[in-house]
Amino acid sequence: MRRLLAAAALVTLAACTDAATQPRSTDLPIPSGLTYQLVPSGVPDSPDGVLLSWKDVTDTRVSAYVVYSRASDGRWQRRAETTSPTFSDAGYPAPEYYVATRDDAGHESQGSASVTIDVRLRMPAPTALTSVSLYRAAQLSWSSASRLSQPSKFDYYRVYSTVWSASANACDNALWVLEGTTISDDFLVTGLTNGVRYCFAVSIVSTDGHESLWSVPRDDTPRYDSRNVILDAFEVAPATSGFDFYNPTANPQFGIVTSGSSTSIDFRLERHSDGLLYFVPMRSDVSIALYSQNPVTDLTSIDIAPLDNAFSSTSISASPGYAYVFRIGPVGSANYAAVRVSHVGADYVILDWSYQSAPNNPELTIGR
């Protein structure tokens, strides 16, 4: 697990000395308002540290604050001195802390009210994590139920990612990293590699720094896409009637409008005798399926490719608002691609497309 360590406040560390051995003064002011905030690490029961804060004392006799922590044997020990009303204790926190003031002669005040730290006091883990596959990115969203269960305690979410391990057929637990934080119930992960399968998880952090358990991980595979591509009917403009989702020898390699006369392209647009425009698969290993009996609102509405028995090598008419899925290659190792038609003219269509470069991965937009 990669951890992010908070910068510690400037302090003078003291020897771990029993509090009973220190000279006490009933005259020096006692600090008040002691609070704490844990530093999340990604491991809910093992924070990276704790930040203590209290109200600043303005008495001119006070030259420093002394921080005490309770040791594992139950004794109070002198943890550190600091001139600021904060102290950052790195590592696993002690179960309890208090603070006293000190003058130049070494006299200390009575101790403040202590704070007790229980790392188990966390909010419920986020639920219903979903994802939308994008070009070199993934849009994550999750239920607000955890946040709304204790809204006054909510501070922010932490978002984690790792890659999928093909050998283990699971998320690679050795490579989890923190992607970022957010206060909203969604997060955009960018800079990903198309065709690579990733895993994502989310935790929720309370105002005092307690990190929840992680959500159930979600896997997602970014894919190539583009919008507002014009494709002409072969009968009108054959040179711009063909389409290739991927051609390794072309430049660009993805989403190529090309000649409909080529027998190596994925499909072309034709006007048939009924006056309608049709998508026509051009190779024996290319088939097409209607994604839904109803129009879809956007390219990102196309999620998982239909089952193999839904595909056919016959042509299918292009209708505005409808989505179509292509299977390119043999069953079991094919690539999947999607098209959403935004406009149908007399002799052309305007479409959006996406292409999943990971073989045999039917995930076109929303992850499994």
C-alpha cells in the first residue's frame, strides 16, 4: 500500500518520561479545546498518524506546550514539546493524549482534558460503486448513503486504484495507490491507458480522520472513442463511406473514415432500395447487433455488449438516437465496438463511436 504521510509540525521531542516526575504549577494556564484528527493511510485500522490541536494560550509566562501520551502499560509519558498549538504524531497513535503549558523555569501546568482515540470509530463504507469507461479515463460514482448516515461527521472520500492481475484473475492488491480525494459522490480518474483493466475502490473519512473500510472494488477498462463523425452513403460518396474502428497500419489507427470499396474495413454505410441508410459489415469476421429496442441518450449509455447470439452479419438500418454494437473477430477473442447515431440525413449519418481494444472484453462504457 502506498501511503501519504502528513508533514509534522516543528516540535522538540522529549524523552518518554513519566508525567508524575514533572514539577507542576497550579498557577500556569491549562490548555483547553484539545481535539484530534487522524491521518488516513488506506488501512482503516492503521492510520499514518494523528494531528492534535488546542486553543492557543496568550499568557506571556508560557514558553511551550508539552504533549503527553498514554503508553501501552497505561502510564502517561512525555511525548514532545512544541511552541505551536498543534502537534503531529507520526505513526500509529497512542490511545490517549493530553497537553500542558510550560514556563522558562520548566514548571508545567496541570494537564488539559485528555482525548481518547479509538481507530475503530469509523463511518460505514461507501456502497454501489459504478464506473463509466471513457477515453483514457474512468468516471466513478457511488451511493450517498454512507455520507448521509452521519452527515455532520463527513469530511471527504478517498479514491484508490490498482491494475487487474490476469494471473490471479483479481485486483492486484500489491499495487493499490491513492488517486485523489473528493467531497462529491463521484470522481474522474484520468491519465489511464486504453485497453488496460483497472480496479477502483472508495473509502469515506470523518471529520476526525477516521477512514472507513473500502467499498467493494470495481473494475473498468478505458476505451477509445470519438464523437460527431460524418459517414457518407456509398452510393453518393464511396471514398468516405467506409469505417474502420482499428487499423494498425493507418494514421490515426482508431476511428478511420475511409473508402467503402475496401474489403478490409469493418463496415460501410449504404442506401438500400427502401430509401433507408444501413450499416453493412464488410468482412466475414465482423457482425452487428442492435444494442437496445429503445434510443439511448448518449454514447456512454452503451454498457456491456449483447450476448453472442444477438449478433448477425446482415446489414441493419441506421436510426437517430439508436445504438449498435459490433463484434470484430472470432467469438472468444473478438474486440467489441459501439456506434450511436446522432443524426440521419438523406445520404449521410453523424455518429459517435467507441472501441474496446482489450480482446474479449465486452465492456464498452459501464464496467462490470
